[in-house]
Amino acid sequence: MIVLGLDTTGPDCSVSIVDEAIVRAHMSRNIGRGHAEILASFVDEAFQKSGLTPSDIDRVAVCTGPGSFTGLRVALSFAKGFALPRNLPVVGINAMDVTAQELWLCDGNAHLSVYRDIRRGEVFYCEYKFGAAMIHPIAISFEEAIDRSNEKGVKSVELFTTDTRILAWLAMDRDPNDFPAEPLYSRGPDAKLPGGKAPPSVQA
């Protein structure tokens, strides 16, 4: 199986192509903003480096967040646009799950918490045991995240980047029906509809 992995949820724009045994191509650059302008060229360059073509891809893996309303939708939209005409499955995995799995598989960290700074004094937080999430990711204050980790006596890890190589490998064994490509927004967009309502796509 050959999987295309994509992430635009943070400051990095990252693309990987992997199979069961090796990394065929990996592109990652810290760009801050402007993911929409370079993601397609990254994917094209990854295909050139791997010697593969889009028809060789068996499924697409995309990081679902947490991230900004604009940022994470770049990879989500690209993944669905790439997969639809080729009738490929798309697997969505959030960044904290990827990091927890990486730390468990590579370093043996059995019980830990992972958080990502979403600004305004808040983080997205989740707890893991043997790489599996013990709770649903939640947005809480940084202080509460540290207190929860200390209370449980677990290592607390701040998430900065998502390794799309790990993302793509994880997607090989995950059912797209159980791991849909649905966005995990840091928070809704600041713009509001008349009456102060958030757009329907981000309402609870």
C-alpha cells in the first residue's frame, strides 16, 4: 500500500509518500502562512522524488487538526479533491494522536499527555496510554493542562510539528469510516453571521 500524507494544521507545510517498508518522499517546511500557495507544488515535488505518479497512490492521510479554520482546511480540501476522482479512501488523524503514537512506538512512552498551543492562553489537550487516546481532545487553559498532567503523574509533551511519515503509516491500518477527514478546529472563525452566530460548519 502506498499512502500520501498531508499536513497544513500548523506553521509547517508537510507532505510524505510512504509504503509499508520505506519513505518514498518527504517534504516539510516551516512557512508560517501561505499553505494554499505551496501545497500542490510540494505534492508534485514529492511525486518527482519518489518516482511515483498519482495513480500509484492507494489512500490519502490528512492531519485533521487542531488548527486554524483557514490553515487546516487547505490539506483537507486538497486530500478530498485528490481522492474523489480516483475513488481513494481518505483517513483523518489529529496531530496529537500522531505525536502520541510516535512517542509510544519510537521511545516507549506508555502514558503521557500531548498539548498544542492554540493561543489566547489555551491549548488543545489529550491524554494517552500505549498510544491510544484516553479522552476526547479538549480546549483548556495551559495551567489546567499542566495541572491535569501533574495530577496523573504523566509526562506532558508540547506538540510543535506533525510528522506526515508517521501519519501516513498509521493511516494504513485505520478504517476511513472510523477515522473520517473531519476538521478539529482550534476555535471558530472570528467572523460572525448576522445575529452573532458562527457559520454552520463550526457551530457545536
